[in-house]
Amino acid sequence: MKGIILAGGKGTRLYPITTSVSKQLLPIYDKPMIYYPISILLFAGIKDILIISTPEDIRQYEELLGDGKKLGINFSYKIQEKPKGLAEAFILGEDFIGNDSVCLVLGDNVFYGANLPGILKKVSKNKAKATIFGYPVANPKEFGVVEFDNEGNVLSIEEKPAKPKSKYAIPGLYFFNNEVIEIAKNVKPSARGELEITSVIEEYLKQNELKVERLSRGIAWLDTGSPYNMLKAGMFVETVQSRQGVYVACLEEICWRQGFINSEQLKEIGMNLKQTDYGKYILSLLEEE
């Protein structure tokens, strides 16, 4: 399975912060925002990751992440010339995806939970053609909402419904089989001129091939759409790390625990960063071992 992170867009809701920098490069407490969706793909066991961003910002991602080899993974990069919709990610990533299935995660989505890695691994290995996620929210009218039966089969999807059929919002995390490439190619632009991810999901729904995985108690899905919500997300990460002594979205730790790199490689990374709290944390993992 391949992984794609869509880190484009103008981030207009965060102006003036995003005037000269990509939103997904902004910090959520002590790490760039894009570390958090990368961690989701790593938890799912995905080692080949494509970053899609704007012509202006793609070089910064290359400088930040490199080729991924020091983490035992592979980063590739692709330019999205204009924001033509989420579904365009599968068209731009066609050569990258090849004959594999794919997971798409939006670059501004932050998830956290102790049982999240197990859920992601389970979904990445199941036989479903398409899987989306449902997250319980207090205000479903403000989200895309998914209705489903006891078997996890999706019954309906509605965008910001006046009368929601469930309390489960759809976060920006999607698993699809290889058919998604051709489906995306046949999606017609919406009224706002974009290739909507909802259109892709609805095609799988028509085929009765759409499953939902519930993300409920014990898992946090954090919004980063405004300065206030970014601040709250950063405070959440700081609270978890300071109280539990466990870092959120530490890519080096995840790759080590996944077996992508060994202890010697982890130590080398930690020694290069030993003047920082981040590096000291990495080295402390080896001491505990």
C-alpha cells in the first residue's frame, strides 16, 4: 500500500501566518504540522509516501523531509499546480501508486490515540475496496456525515446536513483500492470547479463497496483550521507529552518501533539532535530498551 499526503492549498483561513509559508509547515507545538499525518501512514505500516504541494512550497518539504532513507522509508514529491480538489491527488499520484492500493490523508489532520495504530493496521490489511472513518462530534451539521449499519456498511453520506442521520463526521483519512485512479479520472468538477473526494466516495457507495471504521472513545481528531484551533491542538500535544512522557508523532520513534530502522540508526539520529529536547527524547528510548 502507498500513502499520499495532500499538503497544498493557500491556507487562507490562517492569513497572515500563511502569507509566505505553507500551512502544513506551521508548528503544532514542537513539530511541523505535516509530521502528524506522516505518523498516521507510518502506523498503518506504509513506507512509500508521496507529498503533494504547490510549486512555491514543494522545495521546503523536500528540505524538511528529504528522501526518507534515514528513517527507512521513501518520500516522493509532486506538484499540484492549482487547488483542483482532493480527488486530483489520485490522478497526480497515478505513477506513484502503480498497481497498489492507497491511503490518502490530508496534511492538516491530527489524530491521536493509544489504539489508533492497531485500527490503522487492521484497515490497511482488510479486503474492503474503500474505507472511510467516522468520528463522533457534538455538531455534525458542520461536517460531512456518514450513516452506517452494524456491519460497518455505509448507508449514506451527507455534506453539512440540516438534519444529520448520525453523529459521525468524516475526517480526512481514506483507504482505497487501485480502482480509485480511474474513478478519480471520471469525476466531474463540482460547482466550485474542483474534483471532490465526496464524488469518489459516492462511487464506491453506489457499488456497495464502502466501509466505515469508527474512531470513538480514546481517539482525538484535532482541527487546525484556525489560529485558535491550532493553539488548542498544540496545547493538547504539549499536555500529552509533558504528563505522559511520550511524544506524539515522533517519526523516528515510530519508524524504530515499526522495524524500519534499528537501534544503531536511531542512536545516530538522536546524537545529531542531542542538544534538543527532541533528540534527548529519542536517546531516552534506547536507555529504556
